[in-house]
Amino acid sequence: MTIAPAVINATNLGCSLTCKELASSIPFYRDAIGFAVEQSFEHDGKVVAAVISAGDCRIVLNQDDGKLGWDRVKGQGFYLQINVPSATDVDTAAERIKATGARLLDEPADRPWGVRMFQFLDPDGYKLGVSTPLAG
């Protein structure tokens, strides 16, 4: 495979997630993970989307309209990695998530590839992780 240089000067990457119950997803990302609600959008008096952020990370949460079916699998093969400055931040995030009653897929641990990390699922089944590089 030939390595080619980037032709775009990207500064960060955001994403948009479709939520079955936005009213549950917003508090999960705010309270369990620690994101701030930057902006919300209403339609007919009901919140239908929210922009959440933490540092340079930005996620748009959208209310699912059900047109593709309520029981469809979301995020299969998709993984979001939240990078934090230190191992203490990884451990603190894990404790905060568990304190809300959410279950981790694995506990924080130092991995052979040089990071401390753990993984969890959000209320819609999207897989996320929190990690930091280990001091080498």
C-alpha cells in the first residue's frame, strides 16, 4: 500500500448520533461522561437535537424519528474514542460512569499497545472508550 499525504487540513472530527430517547441520552453524556450541553434545538416545543462538547470533542445527538424502525442496531462496527490527558482522568471517568448505574464493558487497565483505557456503551448501544497514552 502506498502512503499518500493528506490533502485536507483537518482540525478536529465531530460526529452525529441518532438516539432512540434523546431525553435519556443527553443526561447520560452530560452526567455520566462529563460533556457540556452547548446548544439544543427544538421542534414543536420538544428538544430534537443537542450539541454536546468537551474540550475539542463535539457530538451532535439527534432524536430518532423511527422511520427506519425502532429496533434496528445502531453503531455496529462503529467506535468512538475519547482521549483524556492522564490515567487519573481515565479512572475518574470510569467511576463517574459507574456511579450513574451504567456498566463498563471492561475496567480501566494499562494495555500492551501503550494506553490506559476502558470501554462502555451509551444508552443506544454506541460503543465508546476513554483512553490516555502511558508515559513511555
